[in-house]
Amino acid sequence: MSATPQLDAGLRAAMQQTNNLFVNEVVKKRNFAALEQVYTAGARILPPGAPMISGRQAIIDFWSDLVQSVNATDAVLTSVDVILAGDGVVEIGSAMLTMEPPGQAAAQLNAKYVVYWLQENGQWKWHVDIWNPNA
């Protein structure tokens, strides 16, 4: 069991580093292997309108398919609140995904998300990730 996290600048910086990794490596560079540094080994995602997806490889497959199919070009993740929760942290935030689907005009998807973070091998990672698009 890890020590109880402290909500301080170091934790917030570690979370920002992971969020930046998702944006810069996964979305912008399509380096889907980087998701191993974003999600824990036992992570789960709960995409809108789809079944829950468990395990890192299934999550990598999901994001690879999504990013490429909509031709995502950028993402902005904005933390709204961070709440200590046992050995982990809950982040509530907003997201904006910029897409350029083939044969369509560029578009942006705005969403809200909740991520439950855990520390794995000394790095803060997403353990449970759920999001919903805004109307």
C-alpha cells in the first residue's frame, strides 16, 4: 500500500505531466504506446455510449481506433477540481478534442471527465477514466 497522497504542487505537477503525455504523445504524435505511461495496468475506461473497457492493451486499441478514425489533431485537458481519495486522487475536468474527420469540416468536441488516479511504479496514472460530451 502506498502512502496517502498530499495535495500539493508536486502532485499537481505529476498529474499535469501525465495529462500532457496524453495530449502530446497520444493525440498529436499518435504514439499509442505512450498510453502505458498514462494508464495503470489494471485501468478501466467508461466511454460514452459504449461498454466499459478494461486493461491497458484494450485501452490502447480503443484510443488508437478513436484518434485515427476522427483524425484527432489536438486535445486540451483542464483540471477543474482535485480531491484526495484514499490512496488515490479524483480529478474533475473539462476536455476539448479537435478533430478533422476525412471529408468533413474540422470540429471540436467539448466534454467533461472524471479520472481516478493511482500511483504505479512511482508515477501518477489514470486508473478509472470516464467522460461525457457536453450538449
